[in-house]
Amino acid sequence: MTENQINHNLSWAGVCIIGLGGHAKNKLIPGLEAAGLKVIGVVSRNPALTMSGVQVFVTVTDAISCLPETTLFVIATPPNVHYAQVKAVIEAGRDVFVEKPAFLSLKESVELSRLADEHGVVLVEMLMYLENNSVQQIISELKCASGSVKNIECQFLIPSVPLGTFRTEASLGNSLLSDMACYPLSLLAIAGYDLSNLVLVVDDLRAKQNPIFCIRGKSQQTNFYIRVGRNGQYRNKVKLVFDDDRQVSCEPFFYGREGHRKLISATSAGMLTEQIHETNAYERMFLRKRFEWLATQESRSESLCLVSDGLERLGRQAGML
């Protein structure tokens, strides 16, 4: 046990949110409250911010110093500042959840994963879609039939980008490439695929307002086809094609809100459509206890490193690094 390692209880005393933007207000805080976790602190650059019953801090260091040792820190800031904020929280011996993409380089992911293990704290990259039963069905299909998957096709396209967000395309950390490609890359990494030969085959960066990124790759006999970015029509779908031409698809896939998912299985004999109702993934994620997160930390860290390595290489190909 290191000097700053904390002997945590099985539950958190409360939550401190770092970065109080629209995502934190509209998705994270309702999910935390539904899971019975109370927000007791906020780190914000807004000096005029006040919240009833919540301490407001200007810096992460101030929050760490003033809040209980068993506080969970939830980071909802742009990716470019994640590394410094997560490192400060981990070195203080606190658990931390961080918005995706957690980190933008393999070096950062390896260092902070190791640091979290040394301090005995939880480090979670918040990929809400993984809480869905439909997603777990697709992952099970990939793992059980890994030798017979011919193609994995992922489409994640949005019609517009919310005003006032960090997605300016000025760098990898401010891009739709990192913000959206981390989803399909995480799916492939969790399913056990090699991401070392991903190639950015099309990047319509000349149209800065509507960037679309087409990514291809191959792991053994399985081909990857990925399209992410901004387009006129919303698309959020994953399709698996097997050697016997059986197909399985799910949509919307990379999605954390409550609602129905359409799971389609198609063979030469016909098509079967299943509607799966998913509850709020944010609530489900925050309901999990810290000992459960610690039990999966090693495998999650491996996936985290694979994804950040893939994003870093794609960012270089796109001229963002």
C-alpha cells in the first residue's frame, strides 16, 4: 500500500464532478441520482456557479483536499485535459470515472493504468453503451464465433454537432474522430481483435463542418469497416457478417439512453427481428460497486490501451498530431 492509497469502504461517500457541462447536467447527474449517489462537489471554471448542498471548487486539487477520502471523482471535461486531471485524482488515492475517450495516446493509458493499480483505485472509462444487454449479445457472438466472422461493419453518424462543444476538429482531442471512433474501437478491443493495422482510408477533412472518417482494418480473417462522423442522417448500427453469410445487426448500438434496440438475425432461411428494451445505461453503470469494478480492471485496462493506441495512430494519419 502506497502513502496515498486509501482503504476504501464498499461504497462511495459521494461524487465530485469535474466539468459541469450539458452532458454532466443532462445525463451523468440524473444517472448518479437514480443510482443513489449524491453529488457533493463540483469543479468548475465558472466562479459564479452555485449549487444547493454542493461544494464548488476552482481546481481539482482543492476538491481533493476538502472532500472525503471515499469520494468518487467523475470527469466530464474535454479529452485534452483528462490526463492531468486523472493523474491528480489517482495520485491522491481516489477512484475516478472519466468520459470517453479517456486518453489520446498509448503512453498515457499505460502510465495511468499502472498508477491506478499501484494506488489500488478504480479507473473507469465511461462507455455507457457497454451496459446494454443487446451490446453484450453482440460481443458474445463475436467471441463465440471469432473464427467465422467475415466482416464487422460499424456506422456511427450524427446529423449535427451541438453548439458550444469542444469538437472543433482543431486537434485529435477536439475531433469527432476520437469522440466517435472510440466506440467501435472499444467494441473490437473487448471482443479480442487486433487493432494494429487500422487505416484511415477516407477523411473528408476539407469539409471541416461535416467530417466523415472511414476506417478499415483486418484481424486474421475478419475485416473491419467503420464510418464515423457528421452526415445528414443519423446512423448508429453494427452488423456482423459470418462465413456462412449469416448476418446479425443491432441498432441503435452505441447508445446509453433508455429505449428499444432492434436486433436482427438473417439467414438463408429467413429473418428474425427482436426488440430489446434497454434501461438507462448511466444508472446501471453507477449502480455497480467498486469491488466489481476492481475485479474487471485488468481486462478494462487492456482494452483502454488498445483503443488509445488506435486513436493515436488514426490521429497521425489524419494529420491531427
